Amino acid sequence: MASNVNRRNALKNIIAGTAAIGVSSGFSALAMDKSESDQPLRLKGNINHAVCRWCFSGLDVETLCVEAKKIGIKGIDLVGPKDWPTLKKHGLESTMCNGAEINLVDGFNDEKFHEKLIQNYTAMIPLVAEAGYKNLICFSGNRRGKDDETGWNNCVKGLKQLIPLAEKHNVVLVMELLNSKINHKDYQCDRTSWGAELCKRLGSENFKLLYDIYHMQIDEGDVIRNIRDNHQYIAHYHTAGVPGRNEIDDTQELYYPAIMKAIAETGFKGFVAQEFIPKNADKIASLKKAVSICDI
């Protein structure tokens, strides 16, 4: 009996200590008062930070650039050529270019879209390179009844027509991993293993994956292990709170400091972009807190 009591006491102490550590170190940025939140961040330089344009659509690109620059963010995701001059004006990079895709559901896994996609990407790849950028997003598209093998074969057939051009211009075609459970029903590239297999079949450093942490937590979990096992196929990361795709805070189930540490330990030198939808009326304050939490 005494040993059981001692074990219960020991467990209580361990749990209490763990909770204290989590509160003090994990999400300490959430406790910033107004005076602290007005101060510039002192980023450590282990993570290159970016932010997705569409999540802050209430702000014009100019304003988002100004505020991002203050935080220490280095780039803006998912902007096309018309906004590149504004980014350049503020010394920011277009960290994930877009504008060649048809949409998220009509992608490379269906041959009927290949002609249009090849036309679009053939025009966009040189523009990305000329602007001094590297990453250009693409999508598998929805399954529409296709099995994995058919999806892989069709993607290879279409993408192989673009890989030589991408290699020539040092542009990376980056296919995003999206969840098919909640947000993107029927999307085919919805598992890390599916995307990694496509990377293997294409066999080019100019095709990689966008590992969206929010999406992959929903569809497969085991985020850190999957990052460690497949990091060689990953060119870019997106973040957001799970569930809800809102702020990274203590209401969601992922512990981002550990995830960021795992990413850094792989030797990753690319960008991690915030892609959450702010609930807080002060959207820039939410962005600043998220960057602070992810800056390990």
C-alpha cells in the first residue's frame, strides 16, 4: 500500500512539474502584455518565418508587408506576379509563388487538365526565376474515383513534362499536402507517404512537398516522426492551430515548439509560413505571437 501511495505522489509531482514547464516555456508568448507586444521580436535565426497572404485578406499587401517586416518575417506566401513588386519594395521574398494552378481540385492527377496546367506552368516557371524566387505551388487535384496508382502515374506523366524546365530555371514545383477529412474532401495528396512516393517516382530535386502541419495532423497525425522520416522530400511548411485552423495557442492540440525543433534538427533552411485564420481582432498581434511561439 505504501508503495502505491508513493507512486501516486510521485506521479502527482511529475504531472505538476510538467504542467509548470509547459506553461512557462511552451506558450509563454501568449502571456505578453501590451507593452511587450509592441516591442520588436528578437528572432533566433533557426527558423525562416513567412506568412500566407490569404489569411490576412483584410489587409492590403502593402500593409501586410510593413507589419510583417516589423515582426522579422522574411517572406509572404501565395502571391503572384502582380504583388511581387510590393514585396521587393519592402525587401521581402515571395516564399511560395502561385498563379499557375487551375485550382485545388483540378490537378496533375487527371490527364484532362494536363494541357492547361503545362501551358500555365511553362509560362510561370521563367517568371518565378526572373524575379529571383524559387518555390511554385502545385496540387494533385481530387481523386474522382482514381486509385493511388492511377493518381501517381498521371501526376508523373504531367509533371515530367515540366521538370526539365524547372531544373533549367532552378525552380522547385511544390505539391501541397492537404487533408481530405474536413477541408478538402477527396483530395488525393492527403498523406505524407503519398507525396513522398510521387517524389521518388519523379526523382528530381525540383519537385518536393509543402508539408502543411495543420492538414497532416488532421489526416495522419504523428507529425514529428513523419517530418523526420520524410524531410528530404519537403521544401516548405505551413502552420495553424488544430482544431479550427486558428491561432497557435493553448486551446489547440499541437505543441509547436517541439515541431519547430524537429524541423530545425533536419537541417531545413527553407521557410515556415503561418497559415492560420486569426480570430483575434488584432490580427497582427496574433501573427506576432505565432511567430514568437515558433521561433525556437
